[in-house]
Amino acid sequence: MPSGDAPRIVVIGAGPAGTVAALGLLRRGARVVLIDPGTPPPFRIESLPQNGIDLLVGLGIWSQIAQPRHRVIVGAVSEKHHQWRSSGPVVLRDDGPFPVLIDKRALHRLLMHLAVQAGADLVIGRARFDGFGRPSLNGAPIAADLIIDARGRRSGSDGLIAIGFIGGAKGRPDALTLAAKPDGWLWQVSASDGTQSGAYFTTPRNLQGLGDRQRRKMIEGISGSGAARVFAPSLAGLSFQPRVWQPEVALLRIGDAALARDPIGAHGLTHALRSGAQAGVGALDLIGGDGPSAAAFFEGRHAASVRSARRSTLGAYQDQTIVSGGFWHDQIARHSKDCVYELCRDPEMSPSLTDQGIMAVPAPYATDRAVVGALAKSGTAQQLVARLALQLPAPMAQAVFERLLLDGVILPKMDLARRRSQPPSSDRIRDRTAKS
């Protein structure tokens, strides 16, 4: 058990990254508090490749996950169906090692149990962060020697949306499907009992005006099977923080809180586990005598991971050759370093931008003309974030940029040009609803 004078570490978020970090820190003698809302994630089957399994073996966790009584493993992919290239559909069999299929909700539950069993204190609650990156719980500041933000995906700067679903009809057991569609792409798996789970990835523009019934109909048509349940759209695109270590509040961001990857280019679960493992080994050094070296390590790893994520995401979109133009052209352009964004002043297209300020920007900065002025000139994401950082607290700039993207205050110039050439949104919504 940790001693009374051991460092007190607060981990916010008890998902895979947070719990793996907590387990590593406990092994190093720290006192760990896990803060989590206590809301289980929706049922979802996720694939875990061999390198993720190897990581869990090295952490000493795989033997627990593999036990049938925990019901975490629900299958092992035996064939892959790829509808991705113009040369035609491809079915891969026995070209392993193929991923195992994981019940994400059961994995969360087990990892949280293991962390508490190892000595972590679990506090159920939702932590809040102010514009300076300072966390609080129930209105009181969180006091700790080190705080680790492992809350998961907080934003999606390229506007990619995922619609998760559970299939009503049984599918081919242990099969994984990856299929390119005109307005997005489909990822779908079937467990050993044929239970289907998956997600369709598209942009908010393609969902405009669609209610629950229309979304279900769309998913059924795309997946080729009935959908027992279709979940609300969630953020899914590539997003990242410019820095992961915030020394003024002793806060380290890990997992999706630091870098949320586009699922097309990476296995998100493996990324979360690896990020948590690195924090479990090295986070204590941030508050020790070797703090500068530890900070350089985490920032260096983060920068390398961001570069890798950008390359793999762009490469995956470029690798698709069945469909051209539209969604695919936009995603390729959006993930290039040269994508240029512009302030949208059309009140119908961007209702968050008003004469009083920008609704997406926290007070008192929302009414600051300098903030709007920072966005007046078009620029790349990096350029606009740098300009915002001159007017806002630095930790707030990236989050505000991504919020402005999601609210349509700033858009890629190619999207603005397309929108300006389209009829008013009310006409588009009526037209799409009529077609549905």
C-alpha cells in the first residue's frame, strides 16, 4: 500500500488510458484517486490488434481480460471484407494475426475494477475545467501533486461524425467489414454469436435535417442490415492539444484528451492503452527532480504521435479509390497541412457569430473584438490557433478553435465556397427530408 507521504495523483477519467495509468502509478507507490462520471459507455464491439494484446501482456493485464467470466472478449476476427479500392472487394482469411473483438463496455468495467482492487480510490463525479486548464469537482478546486486528464475525446476539429449502431439481424460470425461510401465510410464487425456492431463516419453536413427515423433508415441502407439501435452522432475526427504538460497546474493530458485519432488511420484502443502505460511509468518524474527531462519526453512523444496520426489518416483517405470527389476530396484536403480556414459571417450558416460576439467563446472574451479580429484573416489551423493564443489564455486557444469549427464560425474555405453556392439551409432540409 502507498505510504501517507507518497505523491497524491488524481486521474480524471476511468477509461482505458486513465485506468492503465492508475495501475502503473500504484505500482510505483503513488496514492491514486480516480474521478469518473460513472456513466458506462454504450455497448460497442471494438477490435484489438496483436500489438495491443502484446502491450496488455507486458502490463500484466491480459490474463484477466482473457478470462471468459469477464466477457470482455466476444470473438476473434476470422475474415476481413474490404470494399476500399477500385480493383474490387477483397476478402482476407487466415492472413493473421487478426484482431480480437472486445466488448468496450465490459473492458471499461474490468479495468476500473482492477485499478480499485490495486488501491485506487474511486470518486464518482464530473470534473470541470476552466479556461486556464484548472480542474474542479463540485465547485471546489482539485488539489493534488499531479493531475492526469484522461477524459477521452473532447473535440473533433475536422468535423467528422460517427453514428454508432447495433445490428438487429445476425451477421457472419467473426467478420470485419470496411467499406467506402459516397458520403463517408462504414466500419462493422460481428461477434462470434453474430451480434453486429459498427459505426458510419460522415460529416455533420450529411446529417443536416435528419431526425432519428431518417438516420436509422440511412444506417440500414448503408450497413445492409436492420439496426436494433442507432446512437446519437458523436465526434470522431482527428484532434489534438498543442501541448500535453501544463506545469503551472501540474496537469498531464493522455489518451484522447491529448490526441484523438481519426479511426480510419489508427486503432484508438491501442493508442489509449499505450498512452496510459507511458503515463504510468513516467508521470511521477514530472514532479520529481527529473521534471524537465520528463516533460521533454512527453512533449516529444506527443509531437511524434501527432505527426504519425496525420500521416496515417491522410494515407488512409488517399488509399481509398472506389469513390472520388465530395467527402473524400474534402477529407484529403482537410488533413493536409495547407488546409485554409476562413471566418463565416453568414448568420444562417454561422448562428454562433452575432453582433455581441462569438457564443462559442467563454466570457469575458466572447465580446472582445480582438478575438474576432484574430480570425478576420484566413489561415491554416496552426496560424489561427496562434492568433487566438494572443487574445485568449493559451490553454483555451486550441479548444476554442475546435469549438468554433464545430459551430460553423470558421470553416475550410472549400466548404464556404460550396455552401455559398447552395440554396438556403431550410430548402436543403426540406429536400433531404422529402427524399428520406
